[in-house]
Amino acid sequence: MFIIGELINSTRKAIAQAIEQKDEGYLKDLARRQANAGASAIDINAAASSNEIENMKWLVDLVQEVVDVPLCIDSPSADALAVGLEHCKGRAVINSITAEKERWAEVLPLVQQFKSKVVALCMDNKGMPETVSDRLRVADALVNGLTAAGVSPDDIYLDPLLKPLGVNHLYGLEALDSTRQLHDRFPSVHIVSGLSNISFGLPERKLINRTFMVMSVFAGMDAFILDPLDQQIMAQLAAAKVLAGQDEYCMDYITGVRSGQVKA
């Protein structure tokens, strides 16, 4: 299970403020705590700050002073992605590429140059997918295009793009069905989602996020962009892995319980 810690993202007011004030202590502590809580990678996003290029460079260097896990370089700007990747000490994750012609042309060369893992959003020039078949059509283009360009299927993380239940109560079923079919069609490719999208606009969002996460594990999702400091969601993920047969002899679960990270 691949967990991208989502908290160092400038769209969050506290993070934007910390970036502008160059609050190194706060940001280092946040990176360290996410890694210690079980994050496989730390998301770095400076897109909403006043000088994204310089702040991306600064954040990447800063976070790497205190964590050894990979970084997920996250930006709508290909220039910011390039700067972040250049400063990464190891293999990074690019967030993200799409099948949109312009985005594809900008980001694919970076994936190839830096041999990065990549989050691939199931979106093309027609916009957000409306149906499961839309996602499968775009996923075909993404996976075939990336593998033809030399990217290993194991380095591809398809994002089916969750839509908020507050808009349509059937979007959860659509997301789960998409995940199942993507997993069946591309068994060597990973499937990822940002959990918070599913609950946007609803009360008690964490309850929705946690429940959807458990259900999506059984549908075939094996990567999440989430808050690893939410101890309950991490504990439920550990339990879901056991129940889905993904934790041999339940050793990860037992180790988590013994360390105090996994508890009811």
C-alpha cells in the first residue's frame, strides 16, 4: 500500500502562511511526523504561494533535510515540476500527468528524464470523466502511451478522479466500479485517489473518507493521497489490508499494534 502524505500543500491556508513566512520548523516537523506515521512519500505543493518556482525548490530541499522517503512533486506547472524533480535526491513521484495533449507533451519528457513514478489522472481534452467507460477509455490511452514511452507499469498510478457525493449520491458506486474495472484491465498498474474529494461539501467528512477507503481497498485501490496523521484512518487501512489478504500472517497489523500506531 502506497501512502502519499498530503499535508504540505499550499492550498491549505496554514501551509501557505508557513511557506510565505519561511517557517522551517513547522514544515520540517510536519514532514517528519507524516513519515513517522507511515507515509510512503511526502507531497510537496507550492502552487498557491507567491513564487512557486523558488518555493518549490526551497520546500524540496527543506523536507529532504529531515525525511528519507520519496517526495511527490505536485504542481499544475511543468516548470515547477522540473525544478522540484531536479532537487530531489532520489526517485520522485510526479503529480500529475493527464491525456490532455498540452499536459501530456509537457510532463511526459519529465517522467522519462527523471525516471519518476507518475500519477496519471483519467482525464483528457474532453474534461472530467462522466462514466466508468470514459475512465477506461482514457486509462487505455494513458497506460499505452506511458508504457510505449518506456515507463514501467509498476511506476504508473492511475487516478480515476473521485467526484463529490454531495453532487450525486451515486458517485461513490461509480468510483468503486471504476476502480474494479481498472484493476481488472491493468493488473500491473497501481490505482490511487485523493480521498478528500469524495466527501467535499458533506458534514463529518472524515467518516466518509475512511469508509470509502476501506471499500476501495477491496475494489483494487492500492494507493492513497491522505492525511497520515489521522491515526484512525491509518488504523483502518491496516485492518483493511489484513481483511483483503494483503498482509501475510497479519505481521504489519501486529507490528503496528505493538508500536502503538494501530489502535481502535
